[in-house]
Amino acid sequence: MDIKIETESELDEQSSKNSESDHLCMSRRSFLLSGSSAIVLSTMPGIAAAVKLAVKEYPRVKIASLKDLKTDVPIDFSYPPNNPVSSFFIVKLGEEAGGGLGKNKDIVSFSNLCSHMGGPLHGTYKPGHKAMGPCPLHLTTFDLTRHGMVISGHATEALPQARLEISGGNIYATGVSGLIYGQHDNLG
Ligand code: FES
């Protein structure tokens, strides 16, 4: 049996060919993962409509006026509006928070449903700690100044946070970061 021993230069040549083909492969993959493919597809007749249908958009909904908000007093609202089980609250924390809006970056909004098993968090706001909880089911508490991350308890996921926008003295919900408990798609 012949055993071919490759020289260093042959190995170098082989490795450069491999990296070239890896590069081509990555380029194709990157292209497919990039928005470019969506742009190309969306310019093809008939496919544009399908692409539009696949990308659902959150509605922009007025949820309160700035003058309605009092520090440490949460206000409940439904969002997205076509989701009957989804309840959120908005609260002015009185201290800066991740994702906070307003002059002091202290206005935030989160789901009222615990991210562990959907326990109802209504009425569990703790002004002294700027926290929500403990959840009545398994005692998880969430930090509202840090994007709803878990302080303690059984939950492993942060509380879903509503994205907000302020315009003309009004506050609008424009989306949700994180999956609302019990939903496979926040928009239904
Ligand atoms: S449902 Fe809230 S901690 Fe389990």
C-alpha cells in the first residue's frame, strides 16, 4: 500500500483551498441569513405579498398620558390589544431604569404574568425595591430597574418588557421584548 506523505507546502496549499471554500460557503450562508435575501425575494412578483404577511408588526397603542402617571402607582392595560389574556402595567419608578422613558428615564412597562408559570403579579409592586413580586405561586421577584430580571425565585426568564414611546405628552406601547407567558407568539 502506498502511503503519500504530504509536504508542508502541499498542506499549506490544501489549507488555503479549504479556507477559500469555507469563505464561499460562509458568504452564501451569510447572504441567506442577511436581509439582502429578503430584499431580493421581496422584489420578485407575487413573493412581496407573502414576505409582508410573514412579518407581523406590533401595533402602536396609546396607553396613558404623562400627566396620569404618579410615582410608584402602576396602571394596568392590555397589550397587544388583540390578545385577550395579555395584561401589562406601566409605572413611573422615580429612579432611572433600563429601557426607561421620560425626563428621568424612569417610566417602564412590564407583563403582569410571571415568566415562570404565568402567576398573576397584579398588585405585587414593591415601591421600596422597585420590584414586582413575590409571585403568589412560587415567589419569584423581578427587578424593574434592570429590564425585569429575576431577583429571586423559580423563574429563569426576565419579565417581558413593553417598548414605549412618548409623543405629545402621551405614552404609546409599540412592542414587547420577551415572550409573554403562555404565548407561542405575542401577536397571536
Ligand atoms: S408562576 Fe410565578 S414563580 Fe412560578
